[in-house]
Amino acid sequence: MLTIKTLNSMNIKIQGLVFNNYKANFYEDDNIKVILEDSGIKNYIIIKNGQKSLEEKDLEILFRGLINE
């Protein structure tokens, strides 16, 4: 959250967030929920633990800001 607040205070637009090495633990789910709620950021992607690649279409959507709209 500190990084997000700092970027916002510098008027740097955040395109989206990447949560990586996701293992589906309760605390990870809670952290993601809190970060998204507090930051107001709706554009994000979750990369699972051991995931070796992403679909190109998912990256295109993330970079356009549409992935979770």
C-alpha cells in the first residue's frame, strides 16, 4: 500500500497490479482484497505459484485496463 500511496501522491497513474506467486492461502486472499479495496484499483491479474506463462490476451487486457471491469 505504501508504494501505491506514494505513486498516487506523485500523480503517477497505476495501470494495474500484478499479484504473483499466489498459493491460495487465506492471508493472500485477504491481502489482495484489502489492497484492492483500499487502493480502488480494479485492474489486476493474479499469477499462481508455479505458473510459467500468461495468455497473451490476458496481458493485452491488463495493459488496456479492462481485465476486471
